[in-house]
Amino acid sequence: MWKILICDDEAMTRRGLTKMIGHCRKDMEVVGAAAQGEEACAMIEQLRPSIVFMDINMPLVSGLEVIERYHEDPRLRFVIISGYSDFEYAQKACRYHVVDYLLKPVTEEQLSAVLDRCAAMLQQEITTSRIVVPQHQDRRMITQVLQEIDRRATDSEFSLNQLSEQFHVSASYLSRIIKEEVNCTFSELINEKRLTKARTMLLNPEPYLMWEIAEQCGFTSQHYFCRVFKNRFGLSPQQCRQMMKEEKQTSGDSRHEWS
């Protein structure tokens, strides 16, 4: 039974999709419905759905921000539902390998087709993840994978799916061996490398603007960069810059006193 989460701020849309999904597929179940972005994130963590229908214009945290946070999870398939036919949104959806971009009102025929496609993709992921790679190949591969992650960490379009295609293994298998090797997920590893570079850039003698740091470190927006940074370090990038600047000045003054 595939689990589905519906994320939309319109109660009528949530009810309508739930009813239509029940008509379209008997092997799929709507396990939750979220009305705003943070609630959607909590439900993804708690319910572990296989398919998420995500509205773009969600309160507080947008649908695209939620997708950006979780799109590397090989167990998830996202479908965007929106009342806006926006080319920029569609471009971002392609970058995150979203299954489809459906315009409201969604018809039962459209819904049935996208559910069939999601089911086929999820089944393929299960099948390919069972492929066993010999241990000596595993060791060589993980070394190459980590080198590639180092090389492309600040590329905003770099993804687990691209990496899996490059090494000809499933995303779920690659995700597992990365987790076993470095004790964190692909997304966590990428963000750590990006944040390390960001901290270095914050101390540049000619200060970078926050959007410049976000862009050069591979984050897709200044807002997302600042949120990830604060979650990691407990300070905003601006607060961290000021604190490191004061620490550097204090250290310099101490050396001057001893000279």
C-alpha cells in the first residue's frame, strides 16, 4: 500500500484529491493532509509517505522549499499542484525531479495518470535497490562518490539522482552507502560542505552580500541559506560574521599585547 500526503492550504482541494485518489487506486492511501509548509515537513518526517502532492503557495514555508528539503530522498515522489502556470516554477520543479506539475482544478484522468507513473517509478526504485554490488567495488565506488561530492558540492543543480546515474546504481543504494560511510545523508553532507565554505566567505576582507554567499555556495535562495545556516549553528549568517569578526579582533589584540 503506497502512502500519500496531500499538502495544500485549501481545504476543498485536500478533500477533493483525497476522494479522487480513493477512486483511482486501491493500492494507495491518503495518510495525511497538511495546510501549511512546516506542517507538511512534520508529516513527511512522521508518516514517511511515498508520494506527496504539494501546492507551491503554502503559508510560511513554500511548497518549493519543502521539496528542496526532501527531494533527495529516494523513497519520495513529489507532484506539484498549483493554480499558476509559471515557467520559473516549472523550471525549479524539473531541477528537483518532480514527477509532474498539475494545474488546478485537477481532473480524475490527470490524477490517475500521474499516480500510475509514481507507482511505476517507486516499483523500479525497489527493484534496482536490490541489486548487490561486490564489496571491493563498493569500496572503490564510495571513494569516487565522495570525491565527486567534494568537487560539485557548491553546484546548486547537483543532486543524488545525477550521482546515481553517473555511477549506474540506484539512488536508494547510493544513499545507503553514503550514510554508512559518513554517518549522514547526502543532503546533510552537501549542506555541511556548503556551510563550511559560507563561513569562510563571511570573513572575507571585502564582505560579500548574503545573496552572493548563498549563490556561490550552491543554495538556491538567500532565505533557504539563512535558515539552514541558523539551524546548523544557532546564529544567523550576519550574527556569525559579527561574532567571528570580534573573535578575530580579540585574538589580534592579544597577540599585540604579547609582542
